[in-house]
Amino acid sequence: PLIECHDLPSGIAYSEGIRAIKKNEPNKYSIRTNKYKLIANIHDLDLRKNPMTFEFYDLINDPYEKENIKNSSSSIFNRYKKLFQSIREKLNEEHTTINYESIRDLKNLGYIDN
């Protein structure tokens, strides 16, 4: 809808993605509004070893997400980064465990590394 110039609701959308195709690709998490999109790339679950990297896009002026503006729009980026971190903290508090059979099935489908 955004590429076709339709207005989107002003709410915040959160999404998570796991590396399903390439083993060395990062897990991707994002938040977006109708104006901006922040993507967090998590390369390793141990963030002390390999911290997450971020991408930040202006969806109005760059709907195809070609120019990462995290450095040129640092104050807006930092607001979105704090929002992202608070959403992740809230989700971690509500985290549920996954059973062995589900893990095995996800491994067999290639969604989790062996």
C-alpha cells in the first residue's frame, strides 16, 4: 500500500524473522510506522560476542528502503531504537517455552540450525 501511495494507519507494527534460507544470515526484527522502519539484525544470540546491527529507513521518501538513514537522522533513529528495545523487553517477559517436538520439527524444516 505504501508504494502505491495509500495511507497506512499510524500504529506501530512489530515483526520477527528467523534465518530460514542461509545459515549465516542474521535473524531480523523490525518495527515500523507509516513514516519509518527500523530493522535489527541479530547475528548471534550472545549479543556480547556479536552485537546487533541496525538499519533505519524513511518510508515516505525512500519506499524501496535503499538508503539507511540511521546516522543522518540519529535523533529519530534513537527514539525508534528505544521503542524497539522496550517492545523486545516486554516480549521477553512474556516469553513462553517451546517443546522438544516443535524444535525437532523446526530443525527438520530448516528453520533452526542443527
